[in-house]
Amino acid sequence: MTNPRLLPLYATIAIFLVACVICYAQFPYMASTRVLGNLLTDNAYLGIVAVGMTVVILSGGIDLSVGSVIAFSGVFIAVLLRDTGLHPLVVFALLLVVTTAFGAAMGGLIHVLEMPAFIVTLAGMFLARGAAYMLTIDSVPIDDPFFTMLQKAYYLMPGKGRLTLIGVVMLLSVVAGMVIAHRTRFGSSVFALGGGVQTARLMGVKVGRTTVGIYAFSGFMAGLSGIVFAIYTGSGYPLATVGTELTAIAAVVIGGAILTGGAGYVFGTLIGVLTMGLIQTYIVFDGTLSSWWTKIVIGGLLLMFIVLQKGLLRLSTARLAGGAA
């Protein structure tokens, strides 16, 4: 019998395939590698940060700081490249240390003070955005030869589609996230924590270390997403990526993860991100629909998946009750 927890993932894949068929039926060119390359490039930063968000949600937590961390990352990179002689790779390394430490600090506060993740990461959201404003209030263009090379790096696929460097980074991040979440002891601890703190402790999970690791990983992925976003836009701007944390959460839920934790798949998050990107691409190709339809459709999908998850939880509870009887 099919595991009920797999049904949201199957539903996500089915919706994505149906959307692909509809798009191809109306606009056959959407099946080209050029559109695929653009889809991966345009959603690379979102896909990366959504991987980190998936691990957080699997643990039963939430991270509202990631959008601000991405904006801070872009500003950090732009300002340091403008005002110092550091190589971009050194700046990237410094940034990832800062964002990982920031995430770890939030995880430590959540565990030590036993505060809700919502409150701690909400504070983190304001702190990161404020830090970005302290660095600059203006958009700072990035003018660096190495950076330009990263922007122009791509692999020419059959059909002349361009698989860009940041698209490859996003795919590699998803693969890394799948291994970490589903094939490591840390991933098992994350799932156990999603089932409840007391249950995790009974299973021998080191709750504090795991919680710090979860938010450190989310901070790292947000920093990496900020690097990719800076490469994508070629600038740093403190007002960038407002609301990206909510979009990332939507992608994770549409990808089949349960908001209460303990169930979900990183691969499902990738499908969720691509589904959202496909909706935007369809609207661009149509040319007559308002861009707000993207939000409306995503909202409808999100509501549908929440209802589906609620139904599955009731089904699982009923099965457990039947088994106990």
C-alpha cells in the first residue's frame, strides 16, 4: 500500500507534468532547452534557499530571515568588491562564514532559550535587513572581471539552450540537500526532531546540536543563494528579495513537505520551485495575463496542498486508531 506521506510528492509531480503538457499544447516552443535553461537560471537563487528551508521545515521549524540574508549577501559582496582589493572568491568565503554563523546563532537561541523559531528568525530578518542598510542604502553595481566571467559561464545544451553556472549550482545544491536530508545521520535527526522534541530525545538525538546545525545550514544556503542572486543581477541592493522567505516556504509546501515537520522531500521542493517558475513562464508567453495571476495560482496550489496534508494526517490518525483497536 502506498505510504500516505508520499501522496503530496506524487501530487506535486503530477501537477508539474500536467502544467508541462498544457504549456506545450499552447506554446510548443516552451519545450525547448532555451526555455529550460532560462527556467533554471531565473529560479536558481530561489531553488537554493528553498533547499535550506526544506531542512528547517522538516524539523518542524521555520526561517523567516532568509530573504533578508540574501539581500545582505548581495550588498556585502558589492561593497567589499568596491571598497577592497579582495578577490571575489575570498569575499564569497567570508560571506558564507558570516551567514552560517548567523544561522547557527539563531538556532542556538531557539534551543537554549526555548523560544519559537518564528520569533527568533523574525528578529533575524530585521537584523539582516538592517545590516544591509548599514552597509549602503543604494543599489551598488558589481564591476569585477572575475564576476563578469561567472555571469557569462554556461554550457550550450542541444537546441542552443544555455545551462548557466548558477543553474548548475542550484542543481548541485538540490543533490547535496537530498543526500544530507535523506542519506545522513544528521538528516535522520532532522526528521526525528520534526516528530517532536521529546520523541527525538528518546531516540538519542542531540537536540541542541541538531537545531544549531539546521539553522546553520539554512544560513549557509541563504548566503549561497545571495551569491547566486548577486551574479544573476550584477548588483547588491538592500531592498532586494523582500518576501522571498514566503515564496521559499510556498515552494517547500507545494513540493509536498508538511509544515508541522517530519515529512517531505528535497526533490519535491525542486519540483515546487520549477512549478512556480513554469507558471511565471506561461504568463510571459501568453502576454495577456497579469503577473498577479502567478500569485493567485501559487496561492491556490498552496491552499490545495494544505488541505491535502490535513486530510492525510486525519487518514493516518484513523489508521493508527484502527490498528490499536
